[in-house]
Amino acid sequence: MMLGLLLALALRRGPESPAPAPGPDFDAAEKEALSMLQAYLRVDTTNPPGNERLAAEFFREILDGEGIENRVYDLGEGRANILARLPGRGLGRPILLLNHLDVVPADPERWSVPPFSGDVRDGYVWGRGATDMKGTAVCQLMTLLLLKRSGAVLDRDVLFLGTADEEEGRENGVAEMLERHRADLRDPEFCLTEGNTITVEEGRVVSWDVAVTEKAPLWLKVIAPGKAGHASIPEPDGAVAHLVRALDRVLAYEPPIRLIPAVDHYFRQLALREKGDLARALADPSAALRDAPLRALLVEDPQRNADLRTTISITGLSGSEKINVIPAEATASLDCRLLPGDDPQRFLAKLKEVAGDGSLRWEVLLSETATESPIDTALFRAIERARDRFAPGVPVLTPPLTSSTDASRLRQTGVVVYGFEPFALSDDDDRSHGDDERLSVDNLRFGLEATYAIVSDVAGARPGPAQSGDAPPPPEADARRRSAK
Ligand SMILES: [Zn+2]
């Protein structure tokens, strides 16, 4: 409760802040967003199987009711994407608000509320997807609705894209859009999506964290063949024996440390709020990495370790279904996360060498390439201006994401993608993929105001002719600017 109160105070603007520019009625918008989120959480899009078509229809109904141009893309088997567009004057390329429609499974036994109830209690709205990422989707959609209702004139299109299958990645909706409907995305310059959030420590907002890059997953299945037999006679050349010995060597292997520019920048900013040796190490990471004790201090934290090197996690093992049978095959799953710039082929070759067993077969289940978005952009400056308004003095940090999102697919096509959801989440509030996922109503309100501020800023939203009497420029002037792009 205490934390909630502090948070509410941290989130709301102080009395010394400048008066807000006239804009939407956010008290009314908060109520609308809350009931929209409750209804959306009740749409069960557990993936597998996803059933994202239900979510697409949910949004389509709202968008149709507001007269906002939209299209549902059927992907078959109950899966779908939805794209909506608020047209701008074509003075800049679009900004894309991207969210995924699916959620990970929830085990009701482990939850204190039914996971698809959308219940509001203790100042939170509860449900699978509240933070990952249905709350964000509602802030994005409400931003479109508020801009549309205001009649604002926009310099660039604002697009809303809800996609299928981010969590499992077999029928990935973003890949589908890029491969088959790329033209509908209208060559966006910017994309805002999931990734990082506002960090809260001891009830205080300490940083706005924007993901400008993320590590690339390399998911591998390792298959060991071997002599089958009855377990009563041990088989030293058995599949499980081969696999376990190889995995032991993989576990002992530490990929080399490499300092990428985003991490160097991020660590130096972090140094400002640390003390002692850690502050010294963070303030000059490349020097610290050449000094054994400081280097040890940096990598002893698993998160920092993952910021500094490609990592390997063994996540699955299987052998015989029967306890008394030595199987002809045993398999393991490896989740490797590559630093931007690491080559998946070269890393796989190294891993094979480390495993040291030529009988193993390696299957690549997923391999992506990490790229980095620049920081010197109009969208980054819009985020900084929102920070100045809502949280002056709080740094905007750029920690790399160690997990992966759809952002990487878009970044590879040249879109500047920032993973930033303006929710102030304490460790306890960040329950994405965990039990009792929830989002505070204060965060929903703040996320909506901040998303609206950032998007209307970068889209150059100005009062429309209905409010100001200004007519937009004639269409031929528009067309000339567009072709000059
Ligand atoms: Zn997500």
C-alpha cells in the first residue's frame, strides 16, 4: 500500500510543474482505458494456440465505431493481425505503435484471481497480459482514439499494429506483415513497442529505460545418437551419456566478453548512482574489464554479465520415456543469446568445437540477427521531452534488452525501433510471464498520458481546422513534400 502511494505520488505531476497544455480529458480517458483493458484481458489469446483473431475483432469493433481506417489480416487457424491508420499530411514517414495480441499461458491454480477475469482490486487490474502487453496496447489504441476525436492535424501517419504470435514465433505476425503486406506499413520511420519500462526502486522513479538494441536468440536442439538397450546393462556409448558429457563441456565454456557501444554508454550512466568500486568499474568499463578484480565485480551480476557477453542456457533435456530403456537418441535445447555483432554461424561452429563430440547433430530452431537503433532521432527527443515534463531530472537510459522481441525484425528493415513502455514498474510489479500479472490503474493512466505526449509530439499533432480555423495546406503542396522525402 505504502509503495502504491509513493508510486502514485512519483507518477503524478508535482504542483510546481508547468500547467499542462490543453489536451484530452485524461480523467475520462483513464476510465475508458480501464474498462477497455478489463474487456481486452477477458479475450483469451493464450499462445498456443493464440486465437488472436478474437483480439483483432475486439479492436476492429472499437476502431470501426470511431471511424478509424483498419484492416484485419487473417492468418488462418484463428490467428490474425490488425492494422489501423490515422492519416497524417505526409510530411514525415509514419510512426508505428506495435503490440502483440497473444499472451503466454497462465495456470489458474497458481493465481489469486482468475487469469482472464480482468478484475480490478487493490488499485490494480489483474490478468494475463496486463503488462505483456495488453496494457500497452490499450494505451496505444487510446492514443489513436484521442487524436482522432481531437481532430488534430498530424504531420505523419500514426499506425497501430496488433500482431499474432510474438510469444511462440511460429506464425509470427510481424514477419507476415513484412513478407506479405509490407506496403501497408507505409515505410515507417519509427516504431514504439515493448521492451523496457520506467524503473522504480524503493518507490522512486530512477530511470526511463529505452531499449535501442537487443540480443539475438539462437535456439538450438542438440541430438545425440547412441546404442539403445536395456538399462540393466549400462551402455557407455549411449545417447544420454554422449549428451551429458558434451553439455558438461558447454556449461564450463564462457563466451568472451565484449563491450558494445550501447552497454558502454549505459554503464557510464549507471555509475552516477553507484558508489565505491562498482561506481569506478562502471564509470570506465573498458578499463575495468582489463582489471581482474573490477572485471569480476562487473560480471558477478548476472544481468551485467549478460550485457557483456553472448550467453548459453541449457533449457531442456529428454531421453527415454521409460526408465528401464537406454534410448537410441537423447536431445537438449539450448537458448543462446548473441550480442549485436556476433555471427550466429561462427558462434555455432565454436559451440560444436566446445562440445567436442562429432556424433552430435545440431538443429537451428531460431536464429536472428541483432541490430541497433540510433539515439539521435526525433522519437528519442520526444521521449526526452516527455521525461522533462513528467519526471524532470530522471535519466533516460539505454540498457540493451537481453531478451528478444519483434523489434529486431523491424530494425533489420531500417525502422528506428525503441522498446519503451511508459509504466513505472517495481520488481514486484513486473510479473510478465509470471503468476498474478497485473498493472496498477495509476500506471495505466500514466502510460496513457505519456504515450499520448510522445506520439502527438513526434507526429507534430496540432489543433485541426475545427478548433483553430487553420486549413491544412493544399494537397499538391503535400504531394510535393512527399516526393522530396
Ligand atoms: Zn511481450
